[in-house]
Amino acid sequence: HLAGTSGTAVIAALRERAGGPLASILMTGDTTSAIRNLPQDNWLRVISKPVDAEELLNLVHDMTASAQA
């Protein structure tokens, strides 16, 4: 929840400005069904807080590698 909006809304706006898919990582402390029931999105990964630095770096690496493929 970012000042009255959500991370998914921010990602959608950035994708619209970019004019296409944009690999994104959503870091959240929210564990409600709203997060668990997000629509399938091949360009989005959700990671729960607290975030382990090594896990985040591995995720960024994997996503950038797959975006370049």
C-alpha cells in the first residue's frame, strides 16, 4: 500500500508508460488472499518480507536472465 495505491497499480502504470511488459518484483508484507490470488503474470514475482538479500539477488538475476532470453 503506497500512499493510497498498491504495488500492482504502480507496476501497471509503469508497464503502460514503457509500452509493454516490464519484469517486476513485488516485495510485500501482505499475506492476505489478495496477494495469493493475484492473476498469473509471467513478468511478476512476489516476494514476502522480511526479504533475504541473497534470495532477492538471485531472483533479480533469474528475472533479468529470462527477460534477455
